[in-house]
Amino acid sequence: MIRELARKLAAFKEFVDCVIIAAQFKRGTFEESAEILKVHAAMILIRVRSSEAELLIKMIRPRKEIQATFGSRIQTAEKIWRVFTASEVSEFTAAVGDQNKIHQFNPPIVPGLLILETICAAFPSKSFKVKFKNFITAGEPLTLQSVGNKFEITSAGVKKISGEFL
């Protein structure tokens, strides 16, 4: 479901050099479509729909080139929910046609849409919205905490994504 929506997003040339900062995912019955709702010099809002779901994505154009971050990762004693691998990132970007170069770094930055796909699998009956606070790189151990209708994904105590079930 997310991959179908991701393919539609990747078809927009504006998608290539942008970074996702927020997303809203709704399950339901929709008429298939893909449209740019707003475009500004630094921001773009795109909505894509399949027969089963709708995805509203807010992206920004970074002011400077994004560089890969290297260094030792801090280990955490928290229960690990997920670790994305570089091969998963490569497979996903190839499958959906995502050409953004940040997903080709070493280690690659995990696509926001791959993260959304994983959240969908973890909560198959939920609709949700998320805010991307920090990048997640392949190999980074992630924890997921859910309280009520809110959830948070962290790595070594650093908030990466905050979200809310709708």
C-alpha cells in the first residue's frame, strides 16, 4: 500500500531534492490521484491516493546540501524495535523509483516512506500522522514507545519521529 503511494510521489520531479518533514496517512476508500497542493520556494505539499489509502506529505528543500553523518553510534539499553539495513533502503528506493541521493550515502538515510511502511505494518488498522524530527540512518537501533494515541520513535534517547494515531 505505501509502496504504491511512494511510486506516485517519486514520479514528481519536485520530490527528488526534498526532505520529508511531516506525513499524514489515512486508510479508507479514495479515488486514485496524485497532486501537488502547494509549492513555495522552500516547501512543497503533495497528496497521493490509492483505492485503499491517502498520503499527505509535507517536504522542504534544505538550505544547504545534506551530508552523511559518520561516527560511533551510542548504544542504548532500551528495547530495540527496529534496525533498518542499507540493503533494505536500496531495495525500497529501487522498488519505488526514489532517486534522492541522501538514500545513497554510507550509511544511507532511511526513506521516510519506508518508515511509514513499517509503522503501517506494526499498526495495520490505524491511520496516523507523523513529524520527522531527525534523520534515521541504516544500522541505527530504534525504539518505539506508544502511549494512548501518541507514539515516538527514538534512537539512543534522541527523538527521531513523533506521531499520533487518528
